[in-house]
Amino acid sequence: MNSIETTRPLTDGLRPLGASAGATAVPAGADAGHSADDFAALFKSMLGDVNESQQHASRMAESFDAGQEQDLAGVMIAQQKARLNFQATLQARNKLVSAYQDIMNMPI
């Protein structure tokens, strides 16, 4: 039976900085601006992956409607993957907004 990895596109970029082969650990006093750029690039990449999965699912559904695609199960799986990717991204956004609001409401 085939296994389906629905969270792989979301977790690919979430490895610790020293986890990839040949990567070096970032020192504790590293530039904070560099980390912000990495986070922004990571988040933008994740949003691009979600967008691509939704577009792929839409293209497959349209080709199935036109009679070009014969694999209904593949179309349904692609749509569910796109839905799960979107829901996970939405939940991550909600957590980020909540954390931002908590920080902004802290007394100085």
C-alpha cells in the first residue's frame, strides 16, 4: 500500500540550522537581521508550495472534467493534499498573529 506524506511540503524547510549535511551551526551571537531574512524566505517558500499544490489540484480537476485525466483517486488525493496544506498554513498564520498580538499587548 502506498503511503501519503501530506505534511512533507510544510516540514521540508523546518529543519534546525545544523541538520542538513555539510551545514554549519549558526553562532549564538549571529546577526538578528539575517535570521529575519531566513524566516521571511522560508515562509515565502512555504506559501509558494501551498499555492503550487492548489494550482496543481485545480489543473488536475479541470483535466478530469474535460475527460483528459482518468485517475479520479489521484485527483481527489491532490485536492485533499492542497486542502491540508492550506489548513496547516492557515493555522500557522493564526498562531503567528496571536503571538504578535500577545507581544504587542505586553506592558513595557
